[in-house]
Amino acid sequence: MAQRLQGRVAVVTGAGRGIGRSVAMLLAAEGASVVVNDYGTTVDGADSSAAPADTVVREIQGAGGTAAASYASVTEFESAGQIVETAMDSFGRVDILCNAAGILRDRMVFNMTEEEWDGVLGVHLYGAYNMVRNCVPHMMEQQYGRVVLFSSSSGLGVAGQANYASAKEGMVGFARSLAVELAEHGISINAVYPGANTRMMATVPESTREMLRAQAQASPEAATGPAEMVNSPEPEEALAPENNAPKIVYLCTEAGGAVTGQVIGTSGWAMSLYSPRRVIKSIHKSGRWTLEELEQLMPVSLAAGLVNPAPPEPPRQPKS
């Protein structure tokens, strides 16, 4: 390895398995000292264990790298602070944050409990804030930092993941705002849409996979997140977690700091730049619109060629 990150200190949450693990391993291989944080929970957020973080630390050290384990949760501000303090106590600084910690609690919104909503937003969206808020003061003092937030293309709309999509797309807005706030301090902030055959993907039931395949065939332009995964034309090896790591670690390097406030796709063999939200069509008049005017103009203007996230279906009869 070229030791691009020699002397840098990285914190990677959710680093005990999957994509987070592969990122931590590559950061260490490039010379960074790495805090391997993992609460050690199951996919739905239950239980906890020190084993995942400890295992990755041993792997890094066995390969000649430097690492320290952290088992604290990102969901609480103080415990997130303990993760950052592990970096400061062990290595004296923090230069890089890769926030990969996450859980799934998939449910259609009409069956979703408040706890399932709060749990997912707590880990993903609040966890992102907690980690960034605890890291950024150190980065500002150094006038240097690299932050990569693990979002998801599921945020563009996937049935059964309203909680996950809300949290993940919220992280995109968070990253873009931070990029503006922190640019003068030498800190780059980006969100990534990773993807791989991980234990999270393994929890998607076959019935859901069949629904996603059908949706992707009916509206291929609207296929996102897991729909892209189950319909991927790439070979199985393209969806290994390790394929995400070089693209994510690049954003943590000196050269990668030139990219900020962006959403980068890292799933499979490709590395993709997602377009920011912007106006693509507009209609105008000098005055207030009437409903009659909109009824006439919308079908031939803003709604012309519109790709909806799901094909329209005939209305169902209300339940008696």
C-alpha cells in the first residue's frame, strides 16, 4: 500500500462487519490508526457484543496496522462522545469519520410502530449528528477533516422502509449543509450510497425481492436501493462488501478532499455521482394559478413523461 493516510486517525462506526469492516481494514492498510467502533448488535438492533469490534482490531493488528476497539453506541450524544474520546486517548487526534453504523426495522408504514420509527432514526440520523458533532470541534482545531456518512439509495423510495429512507435521505441534507458550514475549516463532508450482499441485504425476504423485481421491470427508471440490488446485471462478486472500500477511502484521502457536499454511489464495480436536487421543469404566469389552468397545463408540462416511483394501479374498494 502507498500509505496515503500515514499519521491520520480514523473513526469508523459499524466497523465490525460488512462494508464498515472493509473500510476500516483499508484505512489501516493505508497507514491510518483506526478506532473500530461496533455496538455488536443484530440487524434489528437487539443485543450487543464486543466480539465484532475486537475481531477486526485483531485482524488489523495482525496485518501490521494500528487499531483500538470501541463498543459504545452512536445513538446517544454522550456515548458517541466516548467513541471520539477513544481516538483522542489512543492516538491524540481524529482526522477521518466514516459513519457506517446502522440497523433495519422494515415495516409498511401502516404497520410500523413508533419504536420501529424512532429506533431507525436514532441510529442513522441522530447517530450521524452525534458522531459529527463530537468529531468536528477536533477537526476545526486542526483545520482538517474528512467525513463520510453512509446514506442509502433506499432514501429515494423503497416500500417497507419509510423509517430507513427518511433517516438516510435526511443524512444527505445534513451532509450538504455541513459541507457549506465547514469548508473554510478544511473539512470535506460527503454522503455515500453503498451496496453489497451483507447481513442487512440477507434480511430482505424473498417475497419482497419478488415485489422489487416486478416493480423494477414495470418502472426500470424508478428502481432504487434494494430494487437495484436484486435486479443487478453485475456478477455476484461485484456485490462483495470490499468493493465499496476503495471508493469510500478515496474520499478520506488528501486528494478526496476536493470532493465535498456530494452523494457518491459505491455499490458494485461502479462509482457514481448523484445529481443534486434542482428544478428540471417549470411553468409560469404573471399572477395566481387557477385549478382549471393547472388541469389543462399539468398533463402537457410538468407531468409529461413523469416517472412515478410505482406504476399506477386502479383504486381499491374501501374495507367495510
